[in-house]
Amino acid sequence: MLRCLRLASGLRAAIVLVQAGYLQETCVLLRTLQEFVHDLDLVIGGFIDENVRPTLEKRVTEYFSHDMRTPADMMADTSKTASMPRKNVYAAVGRSLSPNNPYHLRQLTKAIEEAYSGYVHGAYQHTMEMYDGGRMCFSTADVSHSLQVGLPAIAMVMQPALSGFADFARSLGLKAIAEELYDQRAAIEKSALYQS
């Protein structure tokens, strides 16, 4: 449920950012939202496939065990709490949502996240997308380019998020809400944004 809240809030924020012309920042946020979608897929996979439940239980325990440390605590102990590698989440999701070819789903997930990681880490190629060769300057807020590229990228995250929301609602017995969410997902899939 908390991942659904963060997804909904993050998608709204991504729309605001892309409409203001902040494509780089939108893509950083989309990278985070992709992880949330995969965590939601893991929860749904735990309902579908009992073999996924141990991975899900470990991830949920880890999620709720994080403490908010003060800066003084962090300075005194710089060790980082080990977290479940994302590849374990991808593998579990692949097994539950794509049992005939789990490797393909895992590779697809990894490729999408790697594409967005360049935005998160400020990679040269991604940063150079901000360069306007015609004007020979960097543009930090290019609304037309941002809308052209960013809105389809948001649609590509919104589609699996709506699917996850719907599956989650269905698993809770909220059939009417699930159907509405499936309808919204279908509308996204038919939209020009999703087709581009």
C-alpha cells in the first residue's frame, strides 16, 4: 500500500516536472518509480506464487526495519545496512509474472533501470541532452523537448503502475476499484503517448 502511495505521488510529480520542462529531473524520478513498480510486482507475485513468498517476506522485513538515523549516528557508524540486491527482486518478479521466460523479464527490467540510471548519476551522455547546439548553450528547462520525450516516458511507467494498483486492489477483494484501474491502464495503452 505504501508503494502505491509513493507511485501515485511520484507520477503526479513527474507530470509537473515534465510540464515545466525538467526532463532530466523527470527521468531521475522515473528511475525511482520503476523500483517502486518492481516492489509492487514482488508483492503481487507473492500472492500468485508461493515460491516468491520467501523473497517477499525478506523484502518486507527489510523495508520495515530501517531506522531513521541522526547525522551524529551516521558519522559515528558509517557502515551501511545491507539491503536485498535488486537482482533478487527482479528474479522473483520474473518467476511469478513471466514463468515461461523469467530471464527475459529480468533482462528487460535491468535494461530499463540502466537507461534511467544515467540520469540519476549525471552521466555525460544524459547531461549532454540538455545542450542546444543551435544556440550553443545548455537549456535547463526546455518545455517542448521535455513534453515530447517525457510524457511518453511517464506513460511507460504509469502503465505497469496502474496494472500493479489494479492487481493489488483485486487481491484485496476490491473488484470495482480493480476494474476501474484496469480501464485506466487500457486507456493509457491506447493513447498516443504510449504508442510513441
